[in-house]
Amino acid sequence: MHVTRTEYQDRLHKLPSAESLRSDAITVELKDRYYAPPALTNQWSALVAGRDVLSYSGFAAPPIYQDGTQGEIALTVNGVREEGRDMAAPLTYTWYPGRIERQCTWLGLSASTRTALSVQADAVLSELILENPGDEARDVEVEVRFTPDLRTDWMGTPEPAVSVDHDGNRVYLVEEKTGACAAVGTNQCAAVEHRPEEGRLLFTFAAQIAPGKCWRLQLVHVLAGSYGEARHVLRGHLADFAPRFEEVQRAWEKEWRSAFTPNSGSFSGYLPVLETSEPKLNRLYYMSIMNLLYCKRTRTFGTPALVYATGMPSSQLTFAVTSSFLWDAMMVSGILSLLDPVVMRHQLEDWLESDIHQGYGIDFLSGKPLGFWYAVNDYALIHMAYQYVRYTGDEEWLTKKIKGKPVFEHLVESADYWKHIADGDGLADYGEKENLLECVSTYTHKVASFNAANVWNARTVARFAARLGEREEGERLQRQAERLAQAVNTLYLDGKGFFACKQPDGSLVPVRHCLDFFTVLQCMGEDLTAKQRQEMIQFFLEELKTTTWMHALSPLDPDTAFSTRTDHQDDGAYTTWPAYSLEVLIQEGYFGEALEWIGIGQEAGLADVTRQGPFGQAYFHGDGDSPRVAGAAAKAPMEWPEIEKPVLISGGKYAQVILEAILGIDPVLYEEVSLKPRELPFTVELTNLNLRGENYVLKGIGGE
């Protein structure tokens, strides 16, 4: 094994293409509600494929929303009609970064579609091809329905919209309040009908398809700030449909390569190129990075990010697509500090400018707090500051004034915030389920996880204090951490491996949840006995871990009937709960078990969930009769009752796990960069690791 400092080396020829990260071609029955269709973005607008060969939903270009079901299709062949959503034949989906492809056999015709989002405007490009493989001509009628639910307030109801232009194959809808416009146009002549009483806009096409021939329909759906802009975009994309579609694919390849290139103009940093003989590790790393690129938000594709959003696409059932949660950003703050440190710092400053105790995050358009307060917020803020400083070496940032005082003072306030909600036993009371996991009714009040996080907060901010010459403040925080650790230990259930939640009446309610498992071990592992740590690992291995994913809540917990949410209940787990659990397994000496769980040397492992496309908000646990797709735990869908986003930024955590926990890279705060690669059963070469302005190359790992 060799670690060297060197100049940047061009290894882009070793980088997998964006196209190669495509999902498996996944064939599903349309009635299978457990399948989560894939999503697309152009780094501002986004959508998710629907449950037929053409439709989609979630289309939004903030602050403009038209996120109901669009492009819903019905087909009539020789007088026989069938709704796309009721199609008896299975449908095959394939996700690519720049498009979604769907194929099926429908009423004797071969049907295929390609869907993309333009990189020049907020426009959906859809192409439907119907091929007649038979010996006789087929009379075909295609009905495509759109929902005129245009609005400029995500929380509001659609404003009255009127058709301002209709020339046979182009229709414009304008929101009267703001002038925002949605436009739909096609390359084929259509009969168009607006049915306001049904909330539908219908396009009907008629054709005769000769044997062995195809009929091709191209649709463009635009969201814009004005009628004039929508009209210009629609006409341009219809006239140059094929070049615009191919432009999207080229743009994604360029953006992908930019993430590994210094001074690319797209990112303020860059990421290392990983080469490994282990394909599952390779795919896990690169698909994790694709999640970051999918959550990058900029008004012009491929230009510097304004922000990294939490997830997408838009849905009234889940959080706003303009949300920026502290919790999710915390999970990727290390890898983001490598890829885009300037934006990571700006987002930290945005949260400091806001009031992190008034919501779960902020709206990145307005900067205002969103939703109810999350108990994690102080831990998340300090953790992100810690990651940013240790990865970039930007110590001066701690002295920058935000709202009239240095960043360091804000961090001290966050490290002490627990005192406002604690009483005589020294434990912070984090309130009801809405402030914590939302869908676990017993995980309330004095929980082990974030009280343990207060221990870590105090110790970390104490290190900042010592560096800044605030010796007394640092010593106070160190003493505080010791007392807090003792208080957290009173919640541990001896011999069980998990913790209780202390209620206002003093009662202890046992909860078998993974959040306590990895948070306590990571934040104050040194304050636990060897017996406690072993019991916690056994609890995880016996009750939480599954073959290709995990349970967030043990199936043995009495609260499992409370909710069908997949992310925090027993049906599955949130996208990064396995990532944190991997880190803890490795921390506690279970390195081989961690590699096996990823799938290295195994037929299946958690890395195989990436065969469905980018990481979503949650996955089913995948064992027994739990849903599986492409050989691994199935991604949970966005519809009720799971209501999980198909793309979430926190999927980027896995790249960080590979660099830190598996490859042993540790930029220790205020110390020299520590590079202690582990002995691995496969070869790895890591090129262009940029830490604190120095470029590192790691060669020969595991092959010697």
C-alpha cells in the first residue's frame, strides 16, 4: 500500500460513464403497488414516472407546480379500448441519468416511450412509439390526458387557469394571479378537449398503422413564468425534439465528469476516482455520488449550485420539493465538503441566518423555516461545521460573523441548547413523535440518541474552543459531556442491547430502534462498557439487519402496528440507516461482516438496491415476503401509505462511508490528515483525493 501526495492526475478515462449507471431493466405488474417508479431531474425541475407506459407526476419548476398525474394514456386498437393504468401486460422500466425508458406489449402493439427533462428549460420531452408487428393494419386511437392543476404556491390549491391559445396541437394554461404558464404541444394533429368539471385536458390522436410500421408521438410539456416564455420554449423543443433529447444525454455525461475534475465550473471542489476489482463497491460509490448530482439545484443545468435540496420530485403527500433539511444534509456533509465546499459553507450560513429551532429546515427559495422543529437540528449543525472544517481546513470560518456574532458562538449555543428542555435528571426532553421519527409513537421525550448527540456536541465544540484559545469554555464543555454521558447511560436496558425513552411521568418505555443503536455508539461509544457495546451489536444483528437492507424498528417492538411508513418503522428503513450501521459495525471490529452485508463475496447485499436507480427515501427490508426488486430490497413508493421520495440527497452518504470507514481516510480535526487504508480482500486504487488543498493518491490497497 502506498499513499502519496501528488498533482491532480487525469483519470477520467477510468471513470464509469453516467450512462453505465443505468438501472436494471425492471419488469413489473402495474398492479404491484410496492414498485417505486424512477424519477428524473434537470437540476431544477423534476418528475417521477407513472404507472403506465407514458404518464408522470410530480412535475414542478419551483415556484411553479403542476405535480398531478400528467400524460395519462388510453389506447384503442380496432375498437378495443384499454386504460394504460389497467393494462394487463407487464411493463419494463429502465432509468438512466438523462431519461426513463418504458416498454410493453399492449393490445397487440409494441409500445415504448422515452422521457427526459430538457437541460435548456423546464420542459418534459416524451416520445411514444407504437409498432405494429402483425400482418394486418391496425386502426389506433390514442388518448392522452393532462391535469390542469397549475399553481405557484406548493401548499395552495390551483388558481383558475384558462386556455389562451389552441391551434390543434398546442394548448396553453395561464395562472391568472401570477401569469405563470403551462404549455403542452405535440408533433401530431389532435382533437383537444378541456373538461373543467373532470379536471382534465384531453388530446386524442387517430392513426392507422400498417404491418411492420411505427407511429410516433412526441409531446412537450413546459412550465414557465409567462405565456411568452412558454410559447417560445414549446415551439423550439417541438421543432428540434430529437437534438434536444440527445443534448440531455450529453449534458449529463459532461456534468458527471465535472464532479471529478478541478475547476470544472460546475462544482467548487472535486471527488476522487475509485478503481476497484469489486464491482458492488464500485457501483455503491458512484451511485451514491449520482444522488448528490440529482439533488443539486441550479437554474441552468451544469452551472454552479445554488443549493443541494433534500429530495424530489414534488408531491402533496410529502415534504416540499424546495425543502432543505438539516438532518439529511448532515449525512452527506463530508462528501459535499469535498465536492462543493463553497455551497456546503453557504448552506451552513443559511441555516445560521435562520432559526433552526422553528422547523426541520428551510425553504431554499425564501430562506424561511419549514415545518415543525426536529430534535436533531443542533447536532446536525455542529456535525456539518465539524465536517466542513476538518475536510477543507478552513479554520477561519469559525470566526466569521453571522447575525452579529462569530460562527463559533452559534455552535456553543447549539451545544448548550439542550439545557432549555432538560430538567433535574440532566436529560433533554425532545417532545412528541413529530420532533423525532414522526411514525414511531413510543419514541418520544427523553431519547438516548440525541441526548448522546449532546455529548458529542459538547466534546466537538470544546475542540473548537481550545483551538480558538477559549480554554475555559472548552473545559466547561468537556465537563458537561461527562455528566451528559452518565445521564444517557441511565436509559440503557441491561442485557437487552437497546434503550428506553423516559416519559414526563418518569416511566421508561423500551423502544428497539436503530437510531439509538448507531447514534449512541458513534457519539459516546467510549462511555459504554464492552458488555453494552457487544449487546448492542447482537441486538442489531439479530433483530434489525436483513440480507439486503434492514428494519429501522425491530419486528419485536410493540409499536410496529402504529404506521406503515417504511423509513422508520419495521417494514424497512430510511436510506442511510444501513450506512450508519455499517460505520458502527466497522467501528466495533466487525469489518468482515460489514463487507458481506454490502454484498462483497455474496450473491446479494445492500449495494444491490442501486440496481433500481438512485437512492430513495426508504426501502422495504427485503427478507421473507417483503418486496424485492432486481434481487434486493425494493425501494418504497411515493404514493400513500409509504409516501417516500424516490430520490433523496442522503443516499450520498454511502460514498462517504466507503472513503472513511472502508478505506480508512480520516481528516482528523486540527491534526495531520490520517490515511490508514485497511487490508482488503480486493484491489482498490483511489486517485485525486483532495483534502485541505492537498491531492492524494492511494495505490495497491488490498492487492499486496
